[in-house]
Amino acid sequence: MSVLNVGFVPLLDAAPIIIAAEMGFAAEEGLALNLKPAASWSLVRDMLAFGAVDAAHMLAPVPVASALALGGGANVSLSAGAVLSMNGTVIGVSEPTAMRMRDTGFGFDFADPIGAREALLAVAPKPLRLGVPFPFSMHYELVTYWLGAAGQDAVEIRTVPPSLMADAIANDEIDAFCVGEPWGSLVVEQTAGTLILPGTSIWSQAPEKVLAMRTDWGTENAGSRNALIRASVKAARWLGNPDSATIAAEILSASEFLDLPAEVLDRGLSGQLTISSRGENRRVGAFVSFFEGAANFPWRSQAEWIGAQLAARAGLDQTEARTAAASVFRSDWYRDAMEGTGLDVPGASSKIEGANAEAIPVASAFGRLSLMPNQFYDCRVFDPDQT
Amino acid sequence: MDKNLSIVVVEPDQDRAREIAEGLTVIGYRDILVIGDTAKLSSRVVAAQADVVLIDVANPSRDILEELAVVSDPLNRPVALFVDEDKEGLAKAAIESGISAYVVNGLSADRLRPVLDTAIARFNMVGRMRTELTQAKRALEERKVIDRAKGLLMKARGIDEEAAYALLRRTAMDQGRKVVDVAQALVTAADLLS
């Protein structure tokens, strides 16, 4: 049995790593996982960089930002061996903002990101103060992509750690936020805000968290690396079964993990969100995907999309940045890990992002893989072969 | 040793903040700013022209400091900890002891070392004092519960104090539990039944 230290930030989407340790998926792969919670993403990144942990639950853009030499991390190369989850985030606004949006006749339609944007920008103070958990996060990318040109000078994006989001909105430090569950539901529970959109309405297949490791560690410890990827993916498959939601919520609610009521965690897991303190509900299909549609496969094109956004903001060369970014998502490691497991893997390593409104079959090793609907709210596509 | 560093200590706990600031003053640092609440943290750190920011690793606001790294020149970007040149394991020692340092101006390890050493020592000292205090409080609480349980047994069974304690201890041993847990169960049950 080899012992691996794995870092995580207490969030719903740390589930694949926690479930791998708690439900025996790691043990089946000959691993004993020593899970280490961290209070911040920068801490997880540093713990990885100097070897305090071997792998970690990580925001998908963090290893990409490292590869582009952006951000405050040490100069250590990080790689993503698998995607742990797709989506699972919500956008919300403060109570006063929600009230003003209601007054304009906005119906809080979770499938209308353009209507929500117009209603928000029409009533929002200038600038609109919007909280996201980290400068290098899918939350940041999704809100800037959603607000687009309209947001460029009308919005001030601030970093607010997830656990402090409810306080920041209650104390009028921010007007709106994008955060991962369960922290959006906790804002609603504290009657501080109302949810206006799920992250899925902006990009239906946004890679949210990855299994990150030091590139040199992954290269030198291929056995442990592959075992950990397999354990995470098998845990993700278990999580992908709707019948697992109740038990998963119970396990995650334990004090050593999220230390929050199982009922609140269940909302994100089931996609049944309570969006306001008035008790309004929205059902979101595939609110968070742990497994369905090759969710765990680290597509090079996903990393390239992230790299392209980061490069555009930082003024880096697009072609160079996209090449560097693509090398971070290790579809080769993933394939290597799945060898002989019977789990299907796509034949390609890159795809056109945003190209399918419906689920589509995809060429794969066993020919029984389908991709989930993959669409941006504005129907644009991202083709990794075109610059 | 150069003592002209601008040091920001981000610490909501006033006792701990005072200890760290005092410790740094004692060894000769003069330019120390303590920030207790984290509103507008990054702009305040910039305004203080900090060379080093010290922050508890358990503080989620650490992520706010990442904003500093986004706006600055990539060649001179602040790093949380310099792993590359950290031969003595300074970074690891700091994080394991509960402090994380955010180095703003490409500061060398030599210049940071005394700051971190002092901060770590003071941080740990406050931690120890806290632990002692909680231990003492807990011992006191436990004593109260055991005393109440003894009283209940003495009254219900007409036995003396020594016999009541022996009974509690024997039950605890039989059930593989702590004396205080058995006492607590008894007190809770008695409260419910009364």
C-alpha cells in the first residue's frame, strides 16, 4: 500500500478525492490517501510546489496559469492528470440588487444568461463589484466571458474566498458573485443574496477542477500517478450515479471534510437549487458532472481555451500561450492510467469546444462514449486548430 | 543584517498580531503594519509598500493577496514562497508551523530568514498558550461534570463519594469510554428525566 498526501479545499467538488479515500476506491488501487484540507488555493498550490502533498484538487486554470508564468506561485511545473468535475458553480447577487432586478420584471430564468446580464447591468451600481474565489479560476473566466464587452469598464472583479462570500455580500463589499457549491446555497441560507444563473448556462461543459500534480513527480512516479487517476475516476463514476447523492452528501458533511449540513450539500449534488430566501427553486440538469460524457478526460483543447483567455488578459502571445497551456492537461497520462480498466477513453486528445448543442457519440476505444452537450451561451466555438 | 524591511502582518487575532509585531520590533524591525480585517486587503498591502506579508496559513484571505501577483510585472512578481532557492526548507518549515509568507519584492532568503524565524517562534508561542488555556478549561469543565455525576449516583444509590467515582470508572472501563463521557451521559439522562 503506498501512501499519498492529497490536498483539497473544502468544496462540493472535492468529492472525487474524498470519496476515493472514504469508499475504498483508492484502497482498490493499492493507495492509502492522506487527505490534507487547505484554507486557500494559493496554499494548495504551494503545498504541491514544495512537496507537502503529492497531488491536489485544484482549480483548472491554476496549473495553466503556472505554465504561462502568471500568478504568485513558485516556478514549478504543474500538470493535470484528470478533470475531477465539470461545472457546479452559481452566479448570484445581493438582496438589494435582486430586488431591483425583480422590479425590472426579470423572472430569474436560469436558462437566460443574456436576459440576466441585461437585467443586472441595468440596475447595478457603477462599477459592479463582483466577487470570485481566485484570480485564476473558471469562475473568473465564466463571468468575464459572460459579461464580455459590456463588463469591461462597468465591472470590478474582486477576490473573495468561498467561505467568506456570504459575509462579503451581507456586508455590502460586493454586489454579485460567482462561486462553487455549497457556498452559493449558503449565501441563500444566510438570506444575503439570490442566485441568478448556474455556471452551466454560460458554458455547459466548463472544466472546473482537476487532479493536479507536479509534472516531475508524475513523470517519476507513473505507477502511483496512474493509480491515483484511476481511483479518482472510479470515485467520480460512483458520484455520477444519482443514487449516490444521499450517501455522498452525508460523507462530505463530516467535520473533517466540509463540516456543513448534508441537506445544503445535497442541493448542488442533485441540481435542485433553492435560489432565494423566498424559497424559489430551480432544477438544473447536469449542474455538476463528475463522470458522464468523458467528464474526467483532460482535453488539451480545454486547457487551450483557458490559456487563450489568460493570455488575452495578460497581453501574452496567443500561439505560444495556447501551446504551453495544452501541454498542461495530460491526456497521455489519463490514457495510460485507463489501460486495461475497461473504462472508455476518447480517440482524440483535442476537440472543438462549444460545437454541439446535443449529446453526440465520439470515436473511442470501445465505441460507446458520448459527449455531453457542449455549448457557450453565445454559441461561439473554440477551435484549437485555428488561431 | 538589513532591518529596513516593510512588513505587513495580516492577523485578525489581536494577541497573536501583537506578539508577532513585538517579536519583530525586538530584533530591530521598525516598519511593521498589522492588518486585522481583510477588507480591501490587496490595496492596503500595496499602499503599505510591503516587502513581506505574513499571514496565517489557515486564513482563507491569503487568496486575496494573489491579486498582487496579477497586476505586477511577471519578472518581478511576488511569490508566496520561494521554492526554487529555498535550500534550507524555510518555506516548508513556515507553512508547517502555520505561517505563510508572501514576498513582494523578490526578497532573498537571507533577508527573509530572521523575519520568518521570529514570526514562527512567536506564532507557536501564542499557539502553545492557547492550547494550555483550552486544556485547563476543559479539565475544569470535565471536573464539574464528574462531580455532578458523582452527586447523582450518591443520592440515587445511597453510596459515598469514593464508591460513586469507582462505579463511574468501572463503567467507563467496561464500555471502553472515558470517565467524563460516562459522567456526561448520566448527567444528560438525569436532566432529561427530571
